[in-house]
Amino acid sequence: MSLRVTDRYLWLEDVEGEDALAWVRERNESTKRELGSDPSFETLRTDLLAILNSHERIPYIGKHGEHYYNFWQDEANPRGLWRRTTPESYRTSEPEWDVLLDIDELNRTENETWVWHGSSYLEPAEGEPYKRVLVSLSRGGSDADVTREFDLETKSFVEGGFVRPEAKGALAWIDIDNVYVFTDFGEGTLTPSGYPRIVKQWKRGTPLESAELVYEGEADDMYIGAGHDQTRGYERDFVQRTIAFYNDELFLRDGDELRKVDVPNSANKTVHREWLLVEPREPWGDYPAGSLLVTHFDDFMAGRGSFDVLFTPDEHTSLVGAGRTKHHLLLNVMRDVKNEVTVLTPTEGGWKSEPLRGAPTIGTVVAGGLDSDNTDEFVMQTTDFLSPDTMWIGTIGSDPEPIKSLPAFFDASGLSVAQHFATSADGTKIPYFVVGPSEQDGTLPTLLTGYGGFEVPLLPSYVALTGRAWLQSGGVFVEANIRGGGEYGPRWHQAALRENRNKAYEDFAAVAQDLIARGITTAQQLGCMGGSNGGLLVGNMLTTYPDLFGAIVCQVPLLDMQRYNKLLAGASWMAEYGDPDKPEDWAFLEAFSPYHNMSADRTYPPVLFTTSTRDDRVHPGHARKMMALMESQGHDVRYYENIEGGHGGAADSEQHAFMNALEFTFLKQQLGLHS
């Protein structure tokens, strides 16, 4: 019987409505009183904040010209500093930073709540320094932001320069006097997902309203954008039309003509210097899904040339990505969720392959060009669950140098990492990692997390906050590599799309069952936590597998799958989940819509929902309505909504530490983990 009925909690979808916010504040206070009064809460919050603000963290960089650029937040600068230094200074223990923009000072001056959203640099003439940057700032952490032109010489915003008003979209450099602008131009210019449907070329000194139309997408497209490839000698302009997730078109702009790069819409496609790289998500002729192909871009556009196959997946391997330097590709491959990095070099006889010098053979390795348009320098990050991140810088062909490392933020002595495979309901082997005490007695509180969506893989990485909050107290942490993610490439993702979404949930439940069967933990001491699509995942654990868990933390979640496509960016995810307005899709969507599968007659484990008022990607109404429904049915449930924060749930380190302390305190209380 369909549960498509009138929703009595629709009023909670009014994000900043007076009644809705009063409801939020009441529940926030209740949760703060309960969890914040725990004797260990304040110590935990303080310790987590110290990690987030630690001056020993690695200042990650991007290179532009003669400088390394970094964005940095700490206790004195909670909203952050945009700054730069020289490569020589960066290699010292105390680099000398030149501060370009202080976001906290900007907020005080403008009486705003800006959150840094990134920067885009205009490539200067050869031999000239970088001078102009497009800086994006978000109010309170939302996806919608503003863009302003910044002068690196005067360290100030350019008076009368390019400014894009607040909206979802962007500016992109063409040259010093022209940008592409894709934003909200008024009625009819946004897609159903709230993203730009129109891209224009805007000339300096003219009003935004006079910008010239470059491309207009269809009314039901997802996103339209454009960009100028600034690589010297390979300058080109492209328009991107995203019809839906995994369905996009790339056009070369040739004067007034747009010429399609004629590869499958479902394929990933990028252009680097003379090369066109294609990663098919579905079989394409003789090329399997998940392979990596390369050809000369100009030859391809002229109807000539053929593809070389750089990578072909098998049962155990998948392509993570292909980093680039000026003359090489860095092929990052996973073998059963473990990294291998290879350098590929074009030669007259084909592409030469050799291991990346200095790359470790265990743990997660991420490598990419440091200034890929101009040099063969690369930056490499290495990590695993218990080993703090190390950053290396090198040049292809020589051993990289370790430049910066994280300190140990928690005591990992006596801890170990093991990989196991659970068997899902259909017989598929699901890998997962267990991090915890080397000696286990089967009664340890255990936290299980996963994601399982949008072709996003979960890789081993240093768990500084979880280590301090959970592992250091004797708990076990588990990361599940379920279907729907990208751990084994497109096939792993596509196995849990739409009507097969249940496969992801069966996988996660299988890992939970395997943890219990192996004697690692018990159902009463097993908790799970997930955010966004992972919030939908743990929401389904709540409604479908409640007997497997002793507590659940559900962060910035999707939960109402009947209305998700009408809330903020939800319409853009229908390729992933389905269209609830189509009866044939609602037939399967209803089965994994937690909001429609709650029952007053069932017993559920205790739940904590967390979300953000300023999240304009996943609507806070999902968590609000689920909380209200469960509360009305008398279930054991708590709720906290950060008034700022965006989709990440927090706008600065203070908020991040507070939210994490709430979540881990709740899990410790419910699962019996004592600090």
C-alpha cells in the first residue's frame, strides 16, 4: 500500500520561517542540555578544537607563478587567512606568510558571515607575475556565493572590477578584460536544481545585464558552465552542459561555433595540453567501462587519430584518477581499495609506464601536478588510518622530498588495521577496514561508517578526530566500501543505482553482520554514522535493520525520498535515485525512503540527527521532518541544527568541534564507551 499521503510536517521545510526556527532552537537546547552536560563533553570538544586549529597541521598549497598559496584557519583566525609564501620559505619549519585576505577582518568590516569558497587565478603573460584573482565567498557556508575580483599587488578587491552577486554559479577568466559568467540572471535562468542554465561572456566596464549570451541549456538541464584553458600554446574555450549526473556534453568554442567533443555523454572527458582523456562509465565499442583512453585532441576534433588504452580495469582494480604534469600523467589505481601510482610518458613508440619514484607501497597515496601547465613538479600525500599525513614535493624522474607531516593527534599504540570482506545478500564480496585494538574480546563498542553513492570511493586516511574521540578511548572504527561508491570503478557505482539502491544497504548490513559474526562487537555495541547520501544510508539502517545497531548518527541527510527532488539541489540527483513523480520510480523509491517507512509500532535504536540551516544542497527539512515524526511516535531521538555551516555542517572550527563532540558523546553514551 502506497504511503503517498499529505505531509503534516511540510511547515518545517520553511528554512528560516519563524515557527520552524523556534522548533529548531527548542530541540537544539534540549540536545545541548543532555549531551553538553556529559562530564567528558567539554574536554572532548576542547581536544577536537585543538586538533582542528593546530599550527602543526599541514598547510596544503597550490602553486601559481613564484608562490605557494594556502588558505588557513586557526583559533585566532576562525574564518581564515588567504596567504602565500615562496617555495624556499615553505620548506622551512616556520614559513613566512604574506597575508592577502583576512576573512575575519573582512567580516568585521562588512558586518557579514563570509566563508571562504576558493580562488581562480588569471594566467599572466610569460615572465609576468600573477596579478588578478577571482575570489568566491559564501554567506554562512551555503553553496550560493559571491565572486569578486582581487588585486594581488594591492592586496585588495578591485574597485569597479568584476563582481558576481550571490547565487549558485561562478565567474571564469577568459582574459584580463573578459570573463565567463554563469549565475542567476533572473526568471527562467536557473535549472530545477537551482544551478545556472545560461552562460554569458562579460566584458570589463559593462553592466552584467549587457553580457553576451554564449550558450543556453534546456529547461530541465542540471548545470551549464564555461571555461578558458589558459595553458600557454594550448589556449582553448569550452562550454560544459550537464544534463544530469553521469550525462554531460563538452563543447569546444570556436568563434561563434560550438563543436561537440563527440564521446559518450556518460564518459568523463578532460583536455590537457594536446591530449584528450576519456574514461567511459559504460562499455564504448571495444573499450570497457572504467578504462582510460587518450588521443590527440586536435586530431580527434578533425576526425582523425585513434585512442591508446592507458588502463583497463579487472575484478580487483579501478581507476581513481589521472593527475597531470607538463609532460606526464600520474595514474592512480586502486587494487582492492589500496593505491598504486604509475607515471605514464608519451613517446614515439607509445606510452611508457613506470612506478612513481618514492611512492610508498602501503596506505593511500594521492599524487598530482603542482603546476601542471608549466612544470613536471608534483605533490604527493601519503596516509593511512593510523599514520599521520605526509606531504612530499618532487619532480618526475627524481625521488620526492618529504616537506611537511602531521603530528600524531592520538595515541595509536596497541592499535592495528585489518581488511576483511563481508558477503552481501546476493553473494558479492564487500571490503571493509577495521581499526582498533590489536587484542579484541568481542565486546568493544564499534562505529561503522560508509557512503555508497555518486561513484565516490572511501579510502584509508588518518582519522585524527575519530582517533581522539573514539579509538583512544578503546573503541573500534570500521569503514565499509559498499556498492554505489567508486571503490571498483563505474561497475561498483552502477550496481546500486535507482531500483538497485537496496544493494548498498544490503552491503552495509552485511558488514554489520560480519562484524558481529567475527566476534568484533555485538549489535548492542555497534553504532553507525553517515552524512548526506551517507545520511540516507544510515537512515535505511534505522528503518530496515534496526536490530543490528545500538545507536545511529544521521548527518545532513536525505530522508524524504518523495519530495527530495523538489528541495534545493535535489532534482540534480534523480539519475542516482530515480524520479519520485513517476509512479514506476516511486514504486522502488518508497522502499528506501526512511521518512515513509517509520512505524510507531517498531522499536528503533537511539538516533541523533544533525544538520545545518544554511545547507542549501541537502535541505534541512529532511532531518527536521524525520525528527518530528519520530518524536511524535515516541521514539528515542535527538536533534541539533547548526544555524550556519552549509552542507559540511559547520562554518568554522569552533562549530565543527562542537558538532563532532555532540555526535561522539552521544555514541559513547549509547554504546558504553568510557573515556
